Amino acid sequence: MLRNVISLGLSVALLTACVAREVLLAPPPNLYLEGRNYPVERVPPVLRSVNPRMFYVTDRAVRTDGDGAPVYDTGRSNSMALGAGRVRCGAEDWSELVARTSTDGGRRMSQIDVEQAAELVRFVDVPLATERRDGTLDFEASALAVYNDGAAAFQQALRDEIRRTGNRRVLIFAHGVRTDFDQAIATLANLWHFEGRGSLPIAFTWPAGNRGPLSYFRDREAGDFSVFHAKEFLRLLADIPEVEDIDIVAHSRGTDVMSKALRELVIYHRGRGVHPKTAMKTGTLILAAADLDTGVVEQRLQAERFSEAFEQINIYVNPSDSALRLSSILTNSPRLGSATPDTLMLEEIERLKKAELVHFIRVESVKGRGHSYFRDNPAVLSDIVLALRTRAFPGGTLRPLEPGADGFWQLHPNYPLERLPDLRVEGSDR
């Protein structure tokens, strides 16, 4: 028995070690090499900076440092907060950052530092107090009024940013396990910068980052704790009149947090008689290295016609993902992010592609343990950028992925090769 416990602890420690990485500004996507395609002229002047502002929503526990700035850890908070913090890239100025984005020369931008984080809105604790009247359980009017005041302040802060930048599209990033607050913000900065800074960037950062041999399980439970706050965040965001579309990139266990929150919203809006996509304003959903039980996905997401809420869903898979292999062993179930044709039959893959606009994209020749490829693989970053910028489906001129005989799209290491037109000439980006 003791031997089994020790073995389990070592396995989980290895799993979490696979996920823990220092976040740098990633190498440029292949899409931008040789000085092509980065939409410099479309970046709003107020965002042409090496220290732009990132927004975040969190239910991490908070304390203050000696200067009164918030410090977030792995503890849980019953209240949700909206905040903003600046990130600083390692380039001297905007021109140098753009030059490196297009050519790189093998250099990185050094570590992305998160600085000047500050809370803009702090909601009251949930659950709110309730009272029963005539057999109906309602929130107490005073408690609900205070919560709604926080919601109004939340929406006003984001409306002000939309007016400042002109960006009406929102980009959300939800991280996985073993990720601290600064890593979440820095990874969002990676995605947002390469996407072309044409959106309002918001990280949903939940109380992940536990350490120790059982940290994976602690982080999983923390993800379940955060589902309600994720749902409220998405609901309040979609209710902002100025918001046009909401794109979501989720990684690892962040895919579980987001998919549960989104599923509940789909059910809620259908119950109101409103089309989910219209109410939720959801655009593209990207699931990278999804630590999701494939059986649960079938029974809880597909059964609820989850994909109806999106323009398209892109699922990046790496059958050699060692972190997901360990997760599969520990949970005794296959994981979506390491799916193979044996897991998903060809007919089902083709049906999902045509009827539900769900695309499985196999990432080839991933270096290392292969779990965080979405943020540091130039080919994967290229396809994510194309999906977000052009809204194109895989296989067309603007996303020249090759179809495999097994129904998966194939993403080669040198993608997109020379097959992509100059996006600025084509005018396909925003």
C-alpha cells in the first residue's frame, strides 16, 4: 500500500512538473517570419507599447504587499475581482518589439514581467443570502443590490477600455494546473500580442499553482470551485453592449473550468428561449492540450449540443503529450487533448467537423514533454493566430492545414509554409 502511495505521488509530481514552465515572449509564429503579416498598421496607437495593460478576473485569495499592491496565491476567495496589470516585454521600444516579432533572429524578448497590478472591482462574497417567499427561494434584495452594484462597476470598467482602444472583440485565456498568477497574465500577453492586439485581453485565473505530490488533485478541485465565478464573468461580459465577440483560449485543466461554465450558460439561455450564441456572443473556442475525459465530453457537452454556441471549436491534440498520458493513468480515462483515431472513430470525427464545426488538429513533431506547445510552438501559434484573426475554418486558403486520412487536420512544424497569402494585402484581418 505504501509503495502504491509513493508511486502515485511521484506520478503526480511528474505531471505537475510537465506543466510548470517559465513564461517568455514566445518565438514568433512562422506566419510572421520574413517580416510578413503582423498587422502593425491595425494596432490601435494607444496599444503600441512594450508595457501594455492586461485585464484579469480571479477568485484567488489576495493579500497586499508592502506597497499595498495585490498578491494572489493558491488560496480560494468567495468573491470575484476584476483587475488590470501592465506587462513589460524585453524590447527597448515598440519598433524593436515589432522587428523581433517579424524576424526574431533566434532571440527571445526576455521574461515578461507583470507589474502594477491593481484591483478595479471587488464583488461581494457568494453565495448571497437568500429568503423564501411563497415557496420561492430568492436572494435577499439588499444582498442582490450590492452584487449588482459590483456587476455594474465591472461592466463600466471594461466599457471604458473598449472606448479607449476601439477594440470590441474580447480575448479570454484560461490556464491549466501548476500555473501562478504572473504566468497566467504573461501567457495571455503572448497570445494577445501575436494575435495582433485587436482585442480586449482578459485572463481568467483560478486558484491553481498548488505544490507537492498531490498538487494536481488540489488544482483540479480548485477548478471546480471556480466554475460559478467563470460563469458569472462570461455572463456579465456578454451583457456589455459594446462587446461584439468573445474568443476563448483554454489550456489543460482550464478547458474543464471553461467548458463547465459555458455548458451551464448554454442550458440557461436555452431555458430562456434565447439562442445561446446570440446571448453569449461567443466566437472561436480553442482547446489546447485539453485535460478532459473524452467520455464526459460526449455525455455532458455533445449531449447538450454545446458547439451550437460557437462559430467553431478548434481542439489541438498531441498523442505524445506526457502530462495527459499521466492524467489518463491517474483518472483511468482517455484525455481529449491526446486523442487518437482509436479514441474517436473516423465517422464521428467527420460528423463533428461538418455538423458541429468541431475540428481536431494534430500537432506534429512537438519537442519536449509536449504539453505547453500552444504558447511556444511557432506552427501552433500560427494556426491560433489565423483562427482568431481571419475566423477561417481549417483547410482553406487562410488556414492551409492538410487533412489526414484519419479525419484529423495535420499541423506540420513548418506550417503554413509558402501557401498563405499576405494577410495585409488580402485585407482578411480585422
